[in-house]
Amino acid sequence: ALVHCRSRGEIGLVLVARPGAAMSWLGGWNAWGGNESGAQPGSSPDVDLSMLPPQTQPAVSSSSLPPPEALGTVPMTMVGNPPAASTPNYTVGEVVEYYSASQGTWIAAKVLKVNPSGTYGLDCKPDVPPEKIRRRQVTFDGAEHRVGEVIEYNSASQGRWIPAKVIAINARGTYDLDCKPDVAPSKIRKMSQPGGYPGPKGTPAAAPATALGTLSPSQAGRSPARSRSPSPPVEPDAPVQLLRVHRSGSKWRYEVCPEGVAFLERHGARRIAVASVCGLYRTGKSYLLNLLLERVQHGLPLFQVGATTRACTEGLWLWGSLGGADDERSPLLAFIDCEGFGSTESDQTRDAQLMTLCALLSSVLVLNTKGALNEGLFNSLALTCRFAEHIEERGNEASRPALLWVLRDFMLELQDSSGRSVTPDEYLEQALQAAPAAGYSQDRSQGAREARQSLQKFFSHRSCATLVQPAVEESQLQELTSLPYSSLRGEFRSGIEALRAQLVAACHASPKTVAGEPIGCRAFAGLLKQLVEALNASRSLSVKGAWEAVQHSTCGQLADQLRTEGTQVLRALASGQRLPNGSVLPMSDESLQELLRKKRHDLKARWDDRAVGDAAVRKEYWQELKESLAREELVVRQQNARLADQKLMEVIRRWQAWLDDDDADPVAGERIAADLGQLMDRMPAAPLSRAGR
């Protein structure tokens, strides 16, 4: 039987020598522990019977048993099982605990149905036998540490004790910390030194994030061995609308919002990775986004979510960035929240256009749905997933995102038709390849088939993740947005952490590209504008075509702007005006050359920072800009020579007049000579030569 040692934080298996030993065990611990298992008295104090699997739980309470001091433990050995315990009746809606074989522990669940066969339908699995269910256990009473307490955790990755905070106490005696879940008591101690808690930044370093689509089944439902340290969300502090939609006659009109563009353009040429969250309305997309941005974890205000038939998110919203937001060398990871499909204020055309737009803009498209993958779900997505009607096929292949399908409130065991366990990715592929289910009409089956084919054709990289219901109690589900993160189910929190690590790793590994080349935030804003323009003109969306337009329009506009600014400065200089830095004509050839070189250098820096497009396109427009300014520079050089001639002739005439005056003042002559000497020091060579002649 599996037992738990409270004082040592260890789990072991009690050796039962023969089937009849179970009766001796229930009747007398001292005799059984000393004679049957061979253990010495007191070798494993304080045994917790709540850790027993359902087949080995005694039919009596732990309080009726003799003292456990004599019970010994033999690690990982079991011979025989005690008789199954008698089971009580459970009612629909009751919160119980279910023994999950895949997780090897008891998990919270809700009774949804009592089957005639005596089994129970739970929210995590249907048709569960009663011996795998028990009444919900009280939280571990012998906990040495309390929720919210700041303690020290022995980090194996850092090789030292680090500060951490207790966020939950599990029934089996382990602790969920803000840096790692399910930590044994032996790895926790009281704070050795007083001082402030550094927060999540003082937690262990994150393990390398797993690439999209490569999580194992166990990783998909629980935390990695080393939990990623949560980092506080960064700008913007509130969602910024990127695209608004309104009806114009019989068509939908799309408008790019200036505030969203301004946020993107603030990051200039920095590479960008985009994760768009799409799905049917009222499926919790915005709440999932809050979790991915760690706003729930940090107790920050949440994005608006509601409980009506009206979609709370309208158009596209840009909300938050993470993953090295201050590191200009890494891509900016931005999330786009798309309005829910199928709301009362939308229609199939609008839904399909928005999802197509998200697919073309994203590095990873997160498709958020509830429950299992079935004919009804695929049929509901049939019209939304009609990418072929809106996308020009040629030139878009290299720019397509990965698909990450998130199945919310998932309660099924992942098994194929033969009962073999499958991964979430395998489950998705089987559902996409499945034939139409029997009993569906031809029209509905055709819609589901088209949705499957469209998803397979458009997304060459596909993966799937499952999440259990975030809470068990119905009252908690109704108030989900106000619940603290620590109150959510442990399995749900683990799934969110794994999903977030998977998504961040995928986006960092695959920033947004066009034709295989990464683009910056400013270029992304330009790409969005071009795609929206094509959408409003009822043209097929082509990333390649839009990118061509973005390159030429952006480079052309920037070249015009810099040409105007550069020309104004050069013409002001040529007219004899003094520049803000004090420069004025005439000046020496060296000084003028240095001035023009610096102006070109500053102009090139601004060009490199703001120009968008392939190297060949940028070079073409820069060359045109440079040639046009070279003509203005030639005018400045010519004007410099003319002004120098004028200045020199004026001083020479004064000098000649002084020489011709027999009564001239010697002091005046010295002053004229000094002026001529200073003037010659800053004159270009050609006028000096002419003046000498």
C-alpha cells in the first residue's frame, strides 16, 4: 500500500507478505508491522492514509487505527492488495476526488452524472467506477508552513537555498510555491535571515522552453521539472485596439487604429513575434490571454470578459508583450486578441476575414475551443476556416504560422480506438484525419470535412494542448475572473505554465517572417495596413503582394521625407544662413566636406532605422535619395566658392585702398591684415588661388 511519511516528506510502499495480511493490518498495526513487513518500530512515523490508492484504502478511518509508530516502509515494493473498501453514494454536483492513474495521485473532480451501471460521470472522465472516487479530503492539517508565508526553497538548479512564497498546500503534504509546484517539505525551510522577499525574479532560472509541438503528454498537462519564473507583464498596461470593424452598406469595413500602430512603431525595426488567440465567442479567450500574460498570476486588472451573447472583444486588440521586452536583440512577443466567432453581432464573412487576417499576421495562431474535437466543433468552424477564399495561394507558404489548438475544459482520457494512450498532438491529427461521424447529415458532414481540409492545407505545423476546467465548484466558475491564481485547480495551473512556456519558446524561435526574412515592428504595422486595404477592396490577401507594396510605399515615403528635410538644410546653408550648430558659408573645403559627411551619416542612420523592405529595395531607394541630395550638395559647394570669392574680394579691396592711402593709419592696416589672415584660414582652395592671382 502506498503511504506518505509526513515528517520526512517521503512516499513509500508497505510490503504485504500474503493476502491475509491486510486483515492483520486493519486489526493490529504493531503485530503486522513487526512480523509481516520486517520493519523496525518507529522507522516511519506519522503515516498519512489519504495517499493510499483506491484499491488499498482501509474501510475504517485512520483515527480508529492503532498508533502508527511500529509501521515500517519498504520503498517501491508491493505484494497483494487489501480488499476494496465499501464505497458511499455520490450525488450530482458533489465535489469529490478521483484517483488519476496517469498522474498517480488524487485530483479534484465534480460528479456530473450517476450512471445506471453504478459508475459516475465526472468532469475529468466519464464512466468512473466508485472504487476510484472518494470524498474530498481536508487540506493537510500538519503543514508546517502557511499560505502566503515567505520561506526558503532548496533549488537544485541553482545549488542553493532561495526565497520563495507558499501559494498553496496540497492534501498530500506538498507545497505549491511561486517558483515551483508540488515541492516536498524536505526541500523547504523557514527563512534563515530576515529581509524582504525579492519576488518572482529571485526564483530559479527557467529551464529552456520546449519548442512548439514537442511537449510530451506529461509536460502538456503539468509543469516542467523546473518552472519558468514568471515575469511581470510590460507595456501596454491596457489593451490597445489594433483593428476596428464597422458595417458599411452590405459590407464590413476594416480600419487600422492609430493607437495600435503607434505602439508598434515605437519599437522601430525590432523583430516581432505575434501570437493571435482566436476561437468561438464565449469560450474564455480573453481569460486565457490574461493567464498567458500572467495578469491573473500577478493580480493585475484583467481584460474585459463578460457573460452575454455579445462578443466582448471587437475587432483585433494588441495587448501586452513579454519574453525579454527590454532586450532589443530578442523579438518583441506581442499577443493579438481576436473577437469571438459566431456572436450575435457578427456574420460568417466577418468571422472568416478576421481569422484569415490573424493567420497571415501571426507567428503562432492559438485556436481556443472547449471540449473534445468532434463533428459539431468542426462544423461550427467550417465557414470561419475558409482560408482559400481570401488568400492568394502563391507566395504565402513561407509566411504561414504554426497552429496551436488549445482544448479547454477537456475531460477525456487521450486514447485511440484500440485503447492506446496518445499525445495531444496525435489526438489532433487523428481528429483531422477522421471520417465523418455516422448520423450527421450530408451538409453538416461536408462542412466539417472542409474545415478539416482547410486546417491541414494551411497549417503545416500543428500541435495541441489540453486544459482541465480551472475550478470545480460552480460558484467559483461563475466568479472566475475574481479568483486568485492560487485558488485555481493545480492541474489547470500546471497546464497553463506548460502552455505558456511552449508558446513563448515557439514565438521566439519563429519571429514573423515574409519570404523567410524576419520583419520589424514598424514593417509589421505597414503589412497590416496593406492587408486591410486589400480586404476592404475585396481583393485576395497576399502576404507577398502586400509586402511588396509595404516595401515600396514605406521606402518611397521615407525617401521623400528625408529628401525634403535634407534639401531644406542644404538650401538654407547655400543661402548663407547660419545653421543651428553654428556652421555658415563660406568655409574651408575640409570643414565643408566634414559637415556634409556628418549630414549624410545622420541621414543614413535615420534611413537604416526606419526603412522597411528587402536589402535590394532599401538600397535602390537609398541610392536615389543619395543622388538627389548629391545635386544639392554640389550647389552648396558652388555657392561656398562664390561667397568665398566675394568675401576675399571685399577684404582685398579694403587692403588695396589702405595701400593707396599715403596717410593711412598703421593700426587700421594691421586690422585689415588680421581680418584677411583669418578669412584665408577658412576659405576654400579655389577662391584663394584666384585671389592670389
